[in-house]
Amino acid sequence: MAVRPILKMGNPLLLQQAKPVDNFNSPELSELIEDMRDTMAANNGAGLAAPQIGISLQVVMFGIDHNPRYPEAEPVPFTILINPQIEILDNTLEEGWEGCLSIPKMRGLVPRAQKIRYSGFDHQGQPIERMAENFHARVVQHEVDHLWGLLYPSRMTDIRLFGFEDELFPDTKTD
């Protein structure tokens, strides 16, 4: 299909709450999902939310087997998640470095719940419910935040731990 431009931090659409999907199995939804998949792959993303490509709908996708941007991360099954809900299963927070295709070449240390249950629907409207821990849980929370108009810097507790990748990790190549 197409690799679409990714909106960057500062674009007002990234600060808005996305609308729920009402029409599953539509050609428009299929095209959006294909474009998101192409865009995520072209940018080595671990995930992508529809608002990041300018579409205000509650659609996210995520998944990695091996990703040069996250070389230490465990695999996360590729998932298309529509109209998601997250339930925190453990209030223990774990800080981890996050990046975002909408905030290129930067990272921040973000606290996230270590264990969650997420639910929603696949692109055909079939229910999905899974438990996730560690990096998998982090990716889901990060992508779903995009649907509520949140970018990861708003979750950070110490802005001093936000910066350019090459300054924070000078001995590591992430691109």
C-alpha cells in the first residue's frame, strides 16, 4: 500500500483523543492497517498508532521479533488492536527507556506498569484479550497512550532523563 509520513511532536492531532472504530471489515480500515504496517516496517518501529499517521481512530499495532532500535527487547507478537482497553494487574512500576517515531532520535526514561491485561478487537471485529509483562506491556501502554493524546514525555518523572539518543548512549548505534 503506502508508507505514510509520521506526525511529529507538536502536531495538534497527537494531543487529541482518537475516535473508536465502528465499522470493522471495511476497505478503509483494511487500507489504514496496510499503510500502518508499511509505515511501521519502513521506520523500524516496535509499534504505531493511527494518529501518528494523521488518522484519528483507535487503531494500534505493535510487535517485534528483532528490532535494531530495541536490540535487547524480547519478542512481542505482532498484533492489530482496535478500541483497546488496558487493565493494570500490578501497580509495580518499572522505568525503561522509550523512543517514539513521532519524537525521532530521542529517548526518555518512562515509568510503566510491569504487568497488564489488554483487550480490544482485531481488524475483523473479533475480540482479543491478552496478558503482557515487561517490554510487551510497555509497548502496548505506549501505543495506547497515543489514542488518548499522550506522548511518552508526559509520563516521565525526571525530564533530565530525556535527550537525544547519541548523547544519552554515545557508544550505541540505534538506527
